[in-house]
Amino acid sequence: MVDLLSQYEKIQDQVDQAITNVVRSSAYINGPEVKSFQAELEEYLGVKHVIPCANGTDALQIAMMGLGLRPGDEVITATFTYVATAEVIALLGLTPVLVDVDEDTFGLNPEQVKAAITDKTKAIVPVHLFGQCADMEAVMTIAKEHNLYVVEDTAQAIGADYKFTDGSQKKAGTIGDIGATSFFPSKNLGCYGDGGAIFTNDDDLAKKLRIIANHGQTVRYYHDMIGVNSRLDSIQAAVLRCKLPHLDTYNTNRRKAADFYDAAFADVPELKTPVRAANSSHVFHQYTLQLADAVDRNALVEYLSSKNIPAMIYYPVALHMQKAYQDERYQEGSFPVTERLVSRVFSLPMHSELEEEQLTYITTEVKNFLKNQKS
Ligand SMILES: *Cc1c(COP(=O)(O)O)cnc(C)c1O
């Protein structure tokens, strides 16, 4: 699905040197690389504060903790997402309130968000799934009207631009009160292990988030809040500093691969290619298609696998149908769009290093399978 080795080889000398420098400096924790990366990412995103942390799940958890949410508070998020989003809500004793998504963009449905708001609602967590922003203009309008926090889960959309109707533009993750991202190796900006970060333009909130990520301590051994231990390693920060200048190129390469797939599948009635939202650029963390009902998805995935083409199902089960998240408020049928999507979506290889030859091979084999099915 991803080719991290080819990507590394293109910047190998620089990365090797950067890692060696950290090892030789012995500043493994909170070294200067972390501070430099923080400043460079702030600059890239056009956001006042970046708080690096250990991974994307922590980023989401620290964000919720920073908002001072209390057990029983309700947090609205999409049922079509990676589990981390709901996991941290549940872990903190908050109540996840799920809504369905838009069948074209996979972003949470603003009408359903509105309908889900109660006296207990405190926050909305839009997920920028597969690399394009949810309908943030609508989300921000609703949040303002009801005085709710917005935490963007931008683990899959770093570098995407969102355009408002007044023409202004912001980077994914810098629109709401807080953005949370992940530097997991396969993400669009990935390190060589785990990593994550939180973004905010709010000075007070930034201070609090930094304290929470560092055991709740303001001065060493003085703990004003209950916090967590969540740090970005210096080595990972050094790797990210090498890769950040290439992020836009990586995302452009992903878009080019997506263009190739789009064109190859344009005349294939069994496939619905990803719909690009009018107000968000797409950084294609995943290239996710919808397969017509008549086609056997498992057979397609197996066929591709037999041709050495990895195809993945993101995600096979909606959150409200997961064992751990069973809830009497939701049953099968509660969220028809997501329930249909989880049975029909599949994702093809997507990364910054895809060559035309590979793309031709992949698209040809997908079409071969569909032709054989018909005959
Ligand atoms: C990857 C991901 C996360 C979690 O990131 P980790 O670094 O793996 O903890 C959260 N939300 C979404 C949507 C993700 O894709």
C-alpha cells in the first residue's frame, strides 16, 4: 500500500546524517530537533502553536483533556472513522455521539450534527477522512451557534487546504479550536516510528496542552493538573524535519497518482472514484473507491492480492457496529450511508512514489477482474 523505502532512499544522506547527529548529541528527549520541528511546522501550517506528542491518538486525547471536558459531556463524531477518534472520547468517560457521513466525501454530515446536539454537547470532532477536509464551514457555523468546541482529526489530511466561501483559506487542522495529527509512518507526513502533534491558535489552550502532555507539570516535580507522558522523540523530530520540506511534493505526487486512477476508471460503471470536494484540496491519504453492489468485493481483493497488488478495506466495520462500542442508542440501520460504505469501499495502493508502470498494472488488473466477472 505504501513504499516507504523508495521515499527514504531519495533523501537518505540527509536523514542518515540527521539521525546520527541526534545520536551523537545524546539529546534524545526534548532536544533541539523537537523545538526546531515544532517551529517549522507552525510556519508551514500558519498556526501559532504546535505541540508535538507521542502519536495521533494521544494528540486527540490531550486535545479533549485540554478542553476540560467532564464525564457525561457529549462529543459528536462520525461513525465512519478509524477507532482512535472515538476511543479517546470513551476513555475519558465522555459520551461519543455518532453521526452518519456524506456518501461522496466521507466527511460527517452537518445536518446530522445539528440534529444530534443536546444540552450536554460540548464538542464536535470532524475527521478529515482519506485526505480531504470535512465540511468545515458548516461545522464551524454550527459550533459557533451552539457554543461548541471543534477538534479536527487531521491524521489523514496534513497539508490539505480548506477554502471558505469568502475566499479565505486555511490548512486542515488549523480551522477549529484544536487540530490533532499523527506522524505514523504511512501517514502523508510520517516518521520512522510513532509521532503526533496538536495544533492551536489559542495561547492559553496551547499552554495547557503542553502542560498536560508533560505529566501536568508547570515546574519540574510540581503537578498542577493530571496529565500524561506524551513526547515526540528527538530522532523522530529529526526525520520529520528532513521530510517536511517535501510534504507538498509528496501530496502532489499522491494527487497525480489519483488523477491517473480517476482517468483509468472513468468509464468503468462498477467503480465510483473518489469525489473531490469543492472547498478542500485532497491529499489522498487513501484512494478509496466504491464498488457497485453486484460485484463481489472479497473476490476482487483476493484477485488483486494474487497479482501482488495490495488492496485494503478502510474500514470494514462502522464504529457503531464494533463490539467495544455497542450502545443501545445505535443498531444496524442507524447510519445507512456508513453501513453501505463499509460494505462497498476498497482502497488501492497510494503513496508518493507510485510509478506510471505500477499504476498501469494496477488499473489493468482491476479492469481485468471486472471484465472476467461479467463474462
Ligand atoms: C492514524 C489515525 C489516528 C491515530 O494516529 P496514531 O498515531 O496511530 O495514534 C487517528 N485518527 C485517524 C483518522 C487516523 O487515521
